[in-house]
Amino acid sequence: MTHPPAAPLMHHTVDGPQDAPPLLLGPSLGASLAVWDPQLPALARQYRVVRWDLPGHGGTPTDVLAPAPTPTTTVPELARLVLDLADSLGIGRFAYAGISLGGAVGAWLAAHHPERIASLALVCSAARFGEPAGWRERAALVREAGLGPVAETTASRWFTPAFAHSPEATAMIDTLRESVAPAAYAACCDALAAYDLRDDLARITAPTLVVAGRADPATPPALARELTDGIPDASLVELSAAAHLAGVERPAPVLAALLGHLAAHPEDGPAPGVPASDDRSRHAAGTAVRRAVLGDAHVERSLARTSALTEVFQDFLTRYAWGEIWTRPGLSRRTRSCITLTALVAGGHHDELAMHLQAALRNGLTPQEIQEVLLQSAVYCGVPAANAAFALADRIVAAHLADPAPHRAEGTEK
């Protein structure tokens, strides 16, 4: 089903091969389509990437909204604008990834227009963004005083303290101050106030990835887990040292998670849960997921150690363990980490256990959850095995708590 395009269309850019699978990227409130700049070069090599600006943000005029004395909008109305844009570009079915409000637009489309959404990625988003009163108060403040008061506090919501004064963070705040119309920003606050998709999450049938920043005060990990629990077979990736604009603060892990998800669920590929049939697709998906779980630095070291003798095993691991098993949608990465830890404790594989303890923290397990997994392992794998595992975990968790930034992955995963 298509809709007659409305005029004017939202401002947008198109990158990548014309005949590549389409991928639409939605921005967060207060940000322009440039919020996806860190991921664009890699995505545009494989996809026809369409980025768009919210009303009154970047290059989109406020008057794409319905005329009224005070402009206002809803998430369904924003979703209609996205469908208008896709229709104008001749795009029927597409992959979609969105940040915060941009994610809400994609989730609403997936629930109400499933025929249009091939796969879905929700980055630092939610099924409901807190109490409506808070958004109505912010809308009223912006309509009365402009964006200055909001801009003063936005850095603490968007970024961790360690990143808040970086050039990238400063550029994003400058965009909010200089390229966003207060009336349109307030209208989008109205949309967030009215948005509640909790009862419709089960209607989403598109393969779904949820990405959360562990330090995100705007959409904390609990809201990401609510999405993951409510959407059938959704997968969750939690990133340390990341707040609300995780893709700006931690661009590489967000890209790796997104590439792995897209490669595992190609537009014309097999049904969810069935591995891709060609080795190149499996290898691409496996590489992306391996980097997301173990970290870029660890994977680069493993590849650097590859020899003529071991390269066939590297390829086997990437295609089979990472490209076929870790990419399956039936279990979340958190659950796969729990299973992997238990198996490694049982086998006494301490080097790989150390590596996967760090991977478990990267996948969103808390130290308390790791403690429970190891206690369970003590019952079924033996106290001596669990004793060694607890000693390793104590060292790795302590290092993580002292410095939650991604650590060098230890262990001997090939």
C-alpha cells in the first residue's frame, strides 16, 4: 500500500548504489540527519541510504506539519511523512534504523505497516518516553523561551561526562542551537508526549535489533529491554560508555551491530532464523557481530595473528560460530552470553572464559547477573570449575567497574 506524496517532502539525502537494498535512517529529536555521519560511509557501500530531517530540523521546513496557529504533530503523522518520502523515491519495502524519536517512527511503521519494513533497528529508543507531562512542559518552555534553556542541559542527556566536551558533542549541540526551529522542536515534543506503543509491540514482525547505551539517562537500558521483551524475537545490544546519542559517542560498535543485523536479515534473504545461504553473506554478518561482541581491537589482533595454517579456521569461526549462530534471532545476545559462559566454565576453557566475561559485560549483562550464571554453573559444572571462574570474573568485573570504557579483550579466541 502506498500513499500519495505530500508536498513539501522532508529534506533528505541519498547515498550509495541506486540498485542497492534501501535503508532509511531516522534522526533523534534536536539532531539533523548528520547524526548518522559516522556510520554513513560503511553503510553506503552496501545500501541505498536515505537519511531525513525531522520537521524544522536541518533542511526540513516547519511547514511540512499541518498548518495551525501552534504547529503540533504525532508519531503517526511523522511516519506518514516517511512513507511519502519513500514513495517519492520509488521505494516500497525498506530496512529502517532510527535513533530515539526516529526509532519511534520506525517502530510505529513496523507495527502498522509491516509490509513496508524489511528489518528494524531501534537505537536508544523506547515504546514510551516517560510521563507525557514532562514533554508538554518542555514544549511549553521552548515555545516561550526558545531552545536556549534546553540546549544548556542537552549535552548531559546526549553524552557521558567524558565525551560531553568533545568536538563531536559540541558540533551536535551547535546544530541544536542553530538549525532547529523552536516551534517544530516543541511540536515533536508533543509527538513524544502522546506516543505509547507498548500494547502494539507484539504486532512488529520485522527482524528487530535494539541498541542501548548503558549511561543513557533519556532512554535507559530498562526501556530498551521493554522493547526487546515486547517485540517477538528482538535482539538487544547494550553499549558501555554511551549515553543517548550512542552512534556519535561509540560509532564503531553501533555500526558493527547494525551491519550484523542487516546482513543477517537481507531484504531478499531467507526467513528469520534461517542462515544466509552464501558464504560471503555469512562472513559479513559474522564479522560484524564478532566485532560487536568482542570489540574491534580484539578482532583486529586475532586477524593480525592469522597465518596460512590458521586462516581456514578463522574463516570457519567467522562464518559458522558468528555468522550462523550468534546472528540467529531466537535468543538475545545477553542469553547467548549466559550460555557461552556456562559452557566455558564446564569445559575449563579459562582463556576464552576471560574473553567472554568481557563480552558478556559488553552484551549488557550486569555483574550481578554474571554472578548468578557462575553460581548456577557451580551446581551443574562443579565447585572447582566455578571457583576458577569466580576468580577470573572478580578481576574482570573489578576492572570494568573501575573503568567502564571498553577494555582490551583477553583470551585466545582465534
